[in-house]
Amino acid sequence: MRYRWVPGSFLDSLTPPACAELLGLGVPRRFPSGRRLLREGERNSHVEILLSGFLKITTLVEGLEALQAIRMPGDIVGETGALSGRPRMANVTTCGRVTASVVSSAEFRRFLRNHPDAAFNMTAIMGERLRWANQRRSEFAAYPAEVRLARVLYEIATTCGQRTDAGVTIDISLSQPELATMIGIANATAEKAIHDLRARGIIRTGYRSITVVDLDALAAFAYL
């Protein structure tokens, strides 16, 4: 089966021979929605290579599960534990049906040693993830809730969205509380921000679904 990687993902950055070699180190497995692949605090050290579908990255904050990021086809999760040997820093859960492949930490480290370009790209991706997280934290104090929500929705729509007659549908099951935790606001504040974007005709919402009706208007609102 041929898989399609998201541009900018780790697998997308590899040469075809290197990509084939890495994929050959694991066996693809299919998972249903809601399956927990990695658990925060566990000490296992393998990596999961996401071949199709989406994964939610969450952490426990004062007993509540906070959404931190979304991973897409071509991404690798669990790399920090594999390279450092430290306990898992987050939970990784399937969002819809997912195909992923497990590669042991020893095999993954050996692959990076044998492919310096891949090791460089892995370092760059980890740095970009840290930059993204730091940017989110800085936005908490700098922008109102509706702007922070618009920025997150724009990023998700442009990376995970599916174009339809109605606009760009975010093809990931995201609840309102999950969006709230992702941008550091209360659920009631998130509800008000969603209502504001909906009233402007920028988005349309359904049960755990969001369609961006006007992507340009969303970008303009998010990045004034």
C-alpha cells in the first residue's frame, strides 16, 4: 500500500531509499479510534511511525488531559524517549483510524547514526516542535482568546483539512474542551470564541467537527 506523507514531516524529509529502509524496520499495524499508543510516564522507548491517520498529543495538567499537538502522516512520535531513555513526556492517542509502525529505540538510533541527514532533520523537527510550543505559550498573554483560537484552527485547517464544497473541513474529531486546553483558556471562553467566529461567517460547527467556510478571512482574523 502506498502512503502519502504530509509535507514537512520526518518521512517526507528522507530520501526514498532511506525512507524505505526505516519503514522496513517495523511492521504496519492498524488501530481504531481512541487507542492509546504511548502513555505519559511510561518507560518504554520505541518510536511510532505514523503512516496514515492522525494522533493527538496530550499531557495531564492538574488531573485534566490537555491537548498539546496533532501529528500527521509521516510524523514520528516517541522520539524523545527513544533518544534520551527518559519516561514518556505525553500521551499519544489515535484520532480516527490509524496505521502506524513500531521501531525499537536501538534500531531507530542505529538508523540515525547511519543517515546523518536524517539525524539532522530529526533534530530540526524537534527544535521546530519546541519553537511551536514556546510560541503558543507566548501567545497566551499577548492575544485574546478568539485570535488564539483562530490561529490554531488556521494551522490545523491548512495541514489537516480536507477541501469540500462547504470550505475546508477539519477531518479530526476535536472537542471544544480539547481546543480550549490547546490554547490555555476555559471551556466557556472557548465556546464564546467559537460563537464569535461562527457569527462572522468564518467557520461552521457540528458535533466534534469544524468547517472553515472562509480560509482567507480566518487567516486575516488570526494574523492581523
